Amino acid sequence: MEDGKSLDSHISLALDIGMQMLVCGAQISRVEDAIGRICKALGAVETHVFSITSAIIVTAFDDKGNSATQLRRIHAGSYDLTRLQKLNQLSRDICANRVTDTEIPLKLRQIDAQVNRPLWLMALVYALISGSLSIFFGASWTDGICAAGTGIILCFLEYFMRKINLDHVFTVFLVSLLTGLCNAALVKSGLGQRFDAISIGNIMLLIPGIAMTNAVHDMFVDDMLSGVSRFFRSLVIAFLVAFGFTLASTVSKDTVVIDPFYQTVMGALGSVGFALMFQVRGKMLIFAFLGGILSWGTYCIAGLFVGHEALQYLIATTVLTLYAEAFARILRCPSTILLVTGWIPLIPGSMLYYSISALMQDNMPLFVDRILHTFLLMVAMSAGMLLGMTLVHLISPLRPHRGKTKK
């Protein structure tokens, strides 16, 4: 009986860690792997883990034939990559027997005690993301400054709507509409020049491009339930964002030729902005900037040799994945931190917005063309990530093992 209770408590501890990892933005496969390893480190001989974005189920067996099953319901979370790094390190310490089962609750409380950034600092982060990504997508410096200003407004709108516990779906729509109206007012007053150029930086804060790209990746690795549910949830949110901004003003049809070097630097600043928003700290911000430079720089260089955008995305994501996996081992952190922040310039959030906007304007041929192109780019990114990870796994066994000396 005592053995059964011990198995139950060990599963509960593993689920505490896995649940927090999932809420912080970890991939489904990483969560399942971490829970399985922790259960085995705590004494289970066989573990079965099934996870989707909204639930985790674990069944474990010990060496005496006892078994236990537990389920946890997962509610929506937000990316917190510093907390994810600490949870990942905790799971490593458990597997290496540096932390006992009695110490795990204390370690989790210490991680939970992490203080989030103050509102004024997050407002500056929103300004950085909005301004830099507006310029990245072709805005002038004037429009970029306007986008930074409305990014601050967007931050405060989100904060106060969460404070009064408004429904998330309604919050997304209302924030999009009010921010779009602010942008329209700036253009009408003469402070801004192009509505779409100002708005696109704000839209990148709201459009679920990362979630949708992860959804396609989940489908690639056979996590179909998680992938499909996350994909359609992201599509609904993207529709609401487009609906809000479309109500505020009509999307401009202007096109702009952008200098690649200039665009790469702005994209990298966008990566740093999202890293700050995802609670990344210290030296990891430097690697977020380098990841943004590498991803878009590789995309631009690949464009000199190949003539298809999807192939450019494939090459850029493969190189970024190799970078993330290599430096994750050097820095002893989850590769997700480097991958998610480096992705930012590549995430086709603007294309997703323009796709939904075409639907709102009842332009079905343009909607179908854009949404299929967006999906193709996401598939290319997922394929590039899988290709990079496959290359890492092929190379890893060839590395000499350190710490072993010949006698």
C-alpha cells in the first residue's frame, strides 16, 4: 500500500513539473519526455505519458507491479522562457539524482516565486516590438515611432482587460479594434503615413504565429490532436485580430522594397523584444538577437541562390535549429528558448493577417492564395526544424564522450 502511495506522489511531482513546462510554452514531445524521465528517476520502471495542449495523462508502474494513473487539466498559459529554463534544469537535476523527491516541492516554490517584469517595462518592450517589426515590414521611421506609441497603448489595454477578467476571445478583438482606431487617428492627424505600416507591428504582438507554427510541427511529429486543436484556436484568434483592424481601417495595397541588412537588424530587435516579453533574461538576450540575425540573414542569403520562398524558409529554419541545438548544449538550456526567439523574423504573422483580411473583404481568391501560401511557409519551417534536429541526432553519436580517460 505504501509503495502505491509513493508511486502516486512521484507521478504527482512529475506532473507538477510537466504541467508548468507546458504552460510556459514547452513543446508537447519535450513535456512527455521530461515527465517520463522524472518518473523513472523517482523509481518507476515503466511510464506512459499522453499530453495535449489542454491535458496530461500519466500511467506508471513500479518494480513490484503497482500502478497509478493521474490526469491534469491544463489551462491557457503564456510563454515564460526563463521559467521554462529553470524547470528544464530541475528535471535534469532530478534525473541526475542531485535533487530528491522531498526537495522538489521547495524547488518548484522557488521557481514560482520568480517576479515578473513591471508593467512600465513591459510597455517599453511592446514599444520595441511594435516599432522594430513595423520598420522590418517596410514602415518609415515616422510610422515606426507611431507603432511604438500604439504598442504602449496596446500593452495597457491588454493589462486592464485582464484585470477585469474579460473573456480572452473578446479581449483580443477589442484590443485589436481599439489599437486600430488609434492607428487610424494617427494617420488622419498627419503624424503617421500608412495605416498598414503602423498596424503590422501591433498585429505581430497579437497574431498567434508562433502557436500556429508549433501546431504544424505537432502534426508533423504525429501529435495530431494537439496540432489540430492548437491550429484552429490560432486561426480563430487570427480572424479576430484581422476583424478588429479591418473594422478600424482598410488595409493599404502599397508595396515597399526594403534593404535586407536594415530589415535583418530590425527583425533581430524584434526577436529581442519578444525575448523580453517571454521573460528571457541576461546573456540569453544576446543569443536571441544573434538568432534573429541568423534566421533572417540566412533567408536573405538563400534568396540569392534559390528562387522559391518556401525553400528559403526551409534553409533558414534548418540553420536556426542547428544553432539552437548546438548552443542549447553549450549553455545547458532548452533549445526552445533559442528557437522560439530566433523564429520571430520568419514567423508569417503578417501573411496570416493579410489572409484573414482578404476574407473579411470577401476576396476569396486572394484569401485562398494567401492562406495556402502561409500554410506552405509554416510547413517549410516545420520541415526545416525536423531536418535540423535529425542532423543533430545523426551527429551526436559521433561526438567523443568527455570525462572518460584511457587506462
